[in-house]
Amino acid sequence: MKVFIVMMFLLPAAMNCYEGQAIASERKQSQTITKAGTQPSVRGSDKFFTGNVRIEPLFSAKGTDAPFGGAYVTFEPGARTFWHTHPTGQQLLVVSGVGRTGDQTGTLEEVRVGDVLWCPPGVKHWHGAAPATAMTHLALTGTLPDGKNVEWMEPVTDEQYNGKR
């Protein structure tokens, strides 16, 4: 499996690079607790993000039992993902700040604490912080059996970020 930083949004891919660190690969018959602070934060790669982004991996996909991963992703003001899609979708829960998201139709939406955003499979979109306010979201990203969870595309232009297509 390629190791690279997401999405998540790596964010989703960032979660996959920690596969097996916190939870053993064999099937356990009891609960497992991954203690806060035991997985290092990673900086979002400039191959997938514009601006300063920090990814805090929480858990990676566990095969067919739990085919999704999770991470907190913090975007500094003006920071954002590149355009991307998810083969099985992505759920975003805004936990702090104010953000923006856009999709292939040119629609630009503001998101705030408590908002929940569903990105359906295959929908080209981006998300990030508002121009003057940081934003953190919890990303829950579906993963295919082969480990794929995101398809990265081109950067979001300043015009697109500002709703000018």
C-alpha cells in the first residue's frame, strides 16, 4: 500500500499509513483503546493541500468489519484541500471554527461547528477553512478493500475558493 498524506482529508491516506500501529491486525474479541496523543500529527502535504494543514490520525480502516478511517483535520485560515473524490464517500463533522466547501457545480457553502457534510461517492469537491478563521473537522472516510479512499486532482484556485468559479 502506498504511504502518503491525505485528505482528509487525508487525510484518509494519512490514516492508512498508521495501519497496525494502534490495533493489532489479528481479530480481537475485546475492545481496544488507542490512547490520545499516541499517534503523531502530520503536516498536510503540498501535493494535496494549499496552506497549513495538520492531520491527527485516529484510526484506519479495518477490512470489511470497519471499512472506514477517521482523523481530525485542522486547516489554518485560507487553507484547503485540492479537488478530490472518494470512491465510497466521506462524512465530515465540523468541530471548531468556520470552513468552506465547494463542489463540481461551482456551489460554495460555509460550514460551522456542528454542521455535518456528506460527500457522496465520486462527487468532485474540496473543503477547508474560511479566509480569516481556522476550521477543524472530524473526517470519516470509506475505504475500498484495496485500501483506496481518495482520488486527488488539481489545486483549488483562489477564484474557486472565493466562489468566483
